[in-house]
Amino acid sequence: MLSSLKEDPIKRRVRKLGRSFYRRPAENLARDLIGKVLVHRLGQTVMRVRIVETEAYVGEHDLACHASKGRTGRTEIMFGPAGFAYVYLIYGMHDMLNIVSGAVDDAEAVLIRAAEPLDGLRLDLSGPGKLTRALGITRADNGVDLTGASLFLMDDNAPRPRILRTPRIGVDYAGEWKDKLLRFYDADSRAVSKGGSFPATS
DNA sequence: GCGTCGATGGCA
DNA sequence: GCCATCGACGCG
């Protein structure tokens, strides 16, 4: 489990991702978010993790996207500018972190499903609910500007990971949209949810 | 190792 | 009544 410091992406030169990074189709953004570093400042604590799994929700026509029910109090944030957090509660107990993408009035977002801990942290981030819980991200973070100081992303300055795609998880109700290959993950990460591409470790 | 199921609350 | 989930439980 020991990793070399010189290969640790956060020890290298990195930069915070700005608004323009997010202002593009969710499908494209979801793929590019694999390997990026998510940073959450919580009081004195700063937690950094490397994103290894995402899903794209591509707009009002996507029956798996919350915005398919139109503008509501909850989905309004997705119709706004890119680069803001959309956090909601599911199954009465799990907060889901999404990143609004695309143009204004284009209700797209990317769900952050799993990550690997950095900085020697030992956290289980292998699922969207586990990730928000471990990082202390809640609905209080809904609407937060990701170009701000408390919750943001950084470029990783690392080789591009090998990325695979599958249908999204838990959207069997979404008709033809349930089979679209809009889930992306790092083929070489063991932190991917639901076992991913790795057999159980002994 | 894998399928099934209950918890739990906001939303339309 | 739905869920963009998780973990516990039972199987053999």
C-alpha cells in the first residue's frame, strides 16, 4: 500500500479547474473527470481524492436524469451555469454529489460515483453514498460554486487513465436510456463501485 | 461469492 | 409511490 512520493499526483504541479472546463456536454466531461482530484475544505481539514468513476446525465430528454421531469425546485440548479454542485438525497439516507455541466438551460450533470483517497488517507470511497459520507459532503453543499475555495477540482498532471464505459447503475426504469454507455471508470482502479473490473483481493 | 431485502426521507 | 444506495443476511 506504500506509494512513492514522486508518483503521487498531488505532490506535482496542479491547478484548479475553472468554469470553462465544465461548460461542455456531460458525456464528454464525465470521461475527462476520471483521474481528476476532488478537494473538499471542511473547517481546518482538507481532503483530496482522485476520481475513478462517474456517470453522465445528459439533459431533459434523458429519462434517467432528474431534469427529465422539467424545472422544479430541486432540479433548477442543473438548468443554470456549469461548474456548480448539485447535491440531493436518495433512498432517504445517501447524499449524491453531481457537477452541473453544459450551457445555461441545458440541464446536464455528472455524478461522482467513486474515488481513491490521497494523502495517505484510508477511506472507502467506492460508491457515491460512501464518497459523500467520507468527505462530509451533504445537501448543505448544494449549489456551491466549484470555482470557489471550499469544494473544487484540480488537474492531475498525470498520464491519462485507461477508461472503460458501461450502462449507468440503478436506472432500469429509464427505458431506452438505461442501456446507454454513460458510466465511466478507471479500468485500473480497485476503488470502482460494485467490484468493477477487479476480483476480490485476498 | 451472490441474490434479496429493509432502512428512510424528500420529492412529484 | 417512487427512487442516480448500502450493508446485512442467508444460502449450502
